[in-house]
Amino acid sequence: MVSKTRVFDKPSSAHDELSAQLIDAIESVRDGFALYGSDERLIFCNSLYRNFYPSIANMLKPGARLEDLTRTAYEAGAIQGSALNIEARIEQRLVHYRTAEGTHEQQLKDGRWLLCSDRRTPNGSIACIRTEITESKQAEEALRDAHDGLELQVEERTSELRKAKESAEAAEDHLSKVYQSSPALFTISSPKDGQHFKVNDAWSSITGYSHEEALQKTALELNLWVKPEDRVNFIEEINNQGFIRNYETVFRTKYGVERDMLISGDLIDFRGEEALLVVGQDITQQKLAEKELRKLSRAVEFSSSAVYVTDAEHNIEYINPKFTEITGYTSEEAIGKSPHDLLKGETLESVYTELRKIISSGGEWKGDLNNRKKDGSYYWARNSISGVKDTNGIITHYIGIQDDVTQEIELKQKLDHQASYDNLTGLINRYEFERRAKRLLSSLEQGGVDHALCLWTLTSSR
């Protein structure tokens, strides 16, 4: 759990009480935030921002230069980048900060992903917002892979806001601007009837209502809550403990569209009145992704084919129930072992060598393998095995799908035997004899040596 650490002093005057409460609220949201002055020196940052960049955490103090922080972070390898050299990457990042337009994604050294939004305030300051989207990136990859070959994707998005302040008056001014530019939804309203005192641009973007429309009506009059009882429960929880975190509900927009929301709330003092500060994010796409992922998961669980997933080293990480039904191995017995070691039957090792060569190069291997079950019996499995790549094109997992085709193979072998052997004597029949004789004579002719061929005809079986 990230400790709550600030790089600013909490205002103590009554005039600045609202600033302190806004600062506390910003510390409570799941976004990292840093604010730099027009001179590109750090004014403040919240604790989550420091957690994202541990290699420069000790440098994140008021007055620190943006260029120094950026250079140290890249030289320490805290941020994964493109093929550009470090100097080029630093220069590219500083240009982005100074123009402060749009958003970009950033991968940290520990593998986490951030959505970075850097914006200029009217007074020239730079508001840097970092939202962790690691789960969302994993969800996207899982869904894409599942669509192509039962490859899993997971899409989850979270928002993180980082804010800090050096002085009480400067903090109030900067926080007000951050409030408006934040990608997270912010509202300050009456806890009694939902009368809006203040909303930010993100609130208007999500709901479709302008600032003027919001201030003229209450949340109830706007019919914002799809389930009015959700608002009742939300207010009751806040009244009981003074705050609420990560409450899921559904908002109805101005145009009748329903949006899934994840909101948090705190009771604050606003202009001498008790008010409700709400911070939220639209999780509609995340919910849809989770629903789609559950469908794909059920499809795998109830598949008529055995499905297994291994890591890049071919160690099993997942098997479905059909795998257990065919092989006899449970998840506990199979996970951590390679399919080769677990199921190796009478298939030649050269086949496995060729198999690994194909799938490790990004191809798909299809073929029949003679496998061994847990009880020692053998069966024929028809396999399709391929790799799963990450966003950098590196294979991270392998997915195998197999069906028990023992009866099919044994029937074919039986038919092949019947086609070449006499049922009564068990000897090869005339067709097979002629085929073998032609092959033998052909090889003898190439040797240039004389041979004799003797034939016996059986006229009676007595």
C-alpha cells in the first residue's frame, strides 16, 4: 500500500481549509499528479506519482528541474522507450512537456503501463497526470489474443492523479486549474439534493451537460442516476463514515446513454457549507471488456477440445476440464510441468524438435502425437500449437489445442492392414506382394547383379 507522502505543507489558515481538503481528496484518488511551474521547476507531486518513479523519488522536491528529473529517470532505465538513444528520447520528452498537448502511453521499468496527460494551465504551469493502465493493457492483449486463437486479453483502465503544493494560496490557485483539466470526473454538490456547486470539463464530457446546465439543476432533476437507490446508498455510506471509495453505479447522459461509473466521495467544507466532493471515472469500456473476457473464458472451460497454456519456457500455466478428462491429470498435477514431459508417449523425439522449431519462430504446428495418459495408457492426440506475442512481438506464452483421435487412427491402421494382408493366413496379399516385389526389383536393377525370383502357388489350404 502506498504511504501518503506530500512534498508540500498543509495550509493551516481557515481561508485555505478548502485547499487542504481538495489536496486530501486528490491524494485519495487513484491518479498520480505533479505540477511544474512556468519555469519548469516542480511545485508539488502526490505520493502515487513518487511511487511510479522510485528511481527519482528522492529528487521529487519543490524546485527540482523538469529536465534533471527526466534525464535521471531515463538514464536509470525507469522508463522503457523506443530504439532512440537516451539523448534523443530525453529531448523528445521535454518537447512533449513544453507543448503539453494530448496524451501518450509510457511503460515503466517494472512493467507497469501509464497513460500520461500533460497540459499547460493558463498561467504557464504544467499539470502532469499519470493513470495506471497496466490492467487495461493486459486486458486488451488478452482479448486480441483470444480472438485470434483463444489468446487472452484483459482490458482494464484506472485513473491516477498526482497533485502537490508549496504554499496555501498557490496551491488553491493551481488545484483549481488542475480540477478543470483533469481527465477524471470531479463534482462538488449538496449531499442533500444533489445541487451542483461546481463541475469540471470531464464531468460535462461524460454526461453531455454543460457547466451552466449542471449548475441550474440538481442531480435528481437531471435524472443522472439510473438507479436512484444507488445515490441513497452512496449518501448513506458517506454520512456513516465521512467518505466512500470505488462505488460502482450507472449514470444516464443527457442523450439517454447509460455509462458505467466508478466513483469515490468525501464530505468537505465548501464556502462555509457541507458539500460532497465526488471523483469518478467512466469504466464502461472496462466492463464491456470484462464481459467479453468472461464469454471467452466460458468458451474455453466448456470446450470439447483439451486446451492448455504454457509460459515461454513451455511450463504449463493453465489447463481446461477437457484436458483433465482426456489425460487424467488435474490442474495441480499439470501446472509447472511441460506437455512433453507430462504426456510423452511413443512419438519420435525428432518430431518434438521440429515442433519446437516451428512454434518458437512464430509459426503454428499441426499434427498427431502419440501421448501417454496418467494411467499409463496411450492415445493419439491431434494438436494445434502456436505462440502468443506481446506488443513488442516477443512470444510470452504458447497455446495448445488437442483432440483425442485414437479411434480414428486405430481404424485407419486396421483398414491399412486389411488392405495389405490376407485375413485367413495373416500373410501379405497379392497386391502388397506385387508392391514390395516392384520396389525390391527396382533396387536390384540399380545394383547390376543377377538374381533369381522363385514363386510358389498355393492351390489348397489343406
